[in-house]
Amino acid sequence: MYAATSRDLVNRASLEDARLVVDLCGGTGATARAILDTAPAQARVISLDNAAAMQRVGRRHLHDPRLTWITSPAERLADHVPAQGADAVVCNSAIWKTDTAAVFGAVASVLRPGGRFVFNIGGGFTGVRHPDEQAASTGPSLNTLIRQIAVRDHGYAPPPASDAPPKLPLRKAAEQLAFVGLDIVHTEVTAQHSTMAEKKAWLSIPVFARPDGPFTHAQRMQILDAAYAQTTPDTPTVTSWLVVVAQRPDGSQ
């Protein structure tokens, strides 16, 4: 799923003439790989993430002289992009975990005129659901099973249900982008089709592991294994995403 979402974002970034592209919150470099596969041969790529451990994994598997790894928070992006600026910034599956107002400002400051900022937001964080997800009916989700097992076997007390708004609805993202001078040129709700096995792999990543609360990663993995044992690996799953393509005005109008 992560490789598929990376290719989707990169294809929207208009990299035909790119000289410098930033993979923001790049983790182990899956999106950087998609950028390198698409950008011109002379283009350079910066993969920036604040998790050195994930980057160490990426360095072992992705070897390309055009790629530079930088360990830094996304909010400090502007400290690491040369004065000539970037032609595109791509952020896959992470923007809602940052201080978006600060990150959008940093992106705007490094983009060249006409440069694109392409990112996605998980459906639950932005309050959207693709029709394919709404139509899917394959029994309890892995997240639901995780909560049930955490409550039953580990004394987990989930927070009470609330009507709190989504963390990053499109309206909020649009306001923050406009404030820093970036124009939204396209949005789309997409669906990524995968399997329960892929969902388990996703939830094994520490930053995505569940449930919240005072659990160690080892405890979360124990709960995940117990929940996954109640599923079938090839059961189809559908995840919704809001994709946003923003652009720095090129000054031609």
C-alpha cells in the first residue's frame, strides 16, 4: 500500500523537468524510490525524516548517488534545502502527524515558483471515506479487533466516544495553505486496496501501532498478533485517502 500511495503522489507532482525534489517525512525511503524512478536522471532527491532508525533501514536498501538522507523534523525543512529551492515536495502518509501550519510555511519557503506540494491525509484524520471503503463488508476491522483484545486481556479503557471533528479536514488544510501563499490545484478522495496481511504490516510500524495509551511497543505487537490471528491474511481491506496537490504561484498571471 505504501509503495502504491508513493507512486500515486509522485505521478501528481509533475517531475518531468525537476532538478530537486524533497521526500518529506520519508521514513525508509519508499517514496524517495518512487521519485528516483520518475524524476529526470540529473535530478537530486532529499529524503528528510526525524527518525534516524528508519533512515538506517533505508540506507541499507536504497543506494543512489542522487539521494541525500537528512535527519530532521519536517518543520525544519527550510534549514536543509539550498537557496535555489525545490521543484516539488512530496509527503506520504505523515502530514497530519506534524505541525501542519509550520510545515506548510516551510514548504512554501523552499518551493520554486510553479513548484508543487503533494501530500495525502488518511481518511479518518480528514473525515472522508471513499465509496469503495463504504461498500466493503468483511467483518471487524483489524483496528476494532485490537481494541477488543486490549480491553478484554489488558485492561484497556478506550477514551469515550466523542463528536470531535477530524484532525485535519480539507477546509483547515486549505486555510493553512492559503495563508502561506500556496494554491490548491487539485484534490481527490482515493481508495487503496490491500489485504489484512498488509494492514498488519502497516500497524507494526511504531508510529502507527495501536492502541494508544501506556503500552510498550512489544505489548502492542502482542495485541496485534492476537487480533490478526482472528483474521485471514488475504482478506481484502480498503483505506481511504484525501490527496491534495498545491502549488506555489509562478508569477506569470
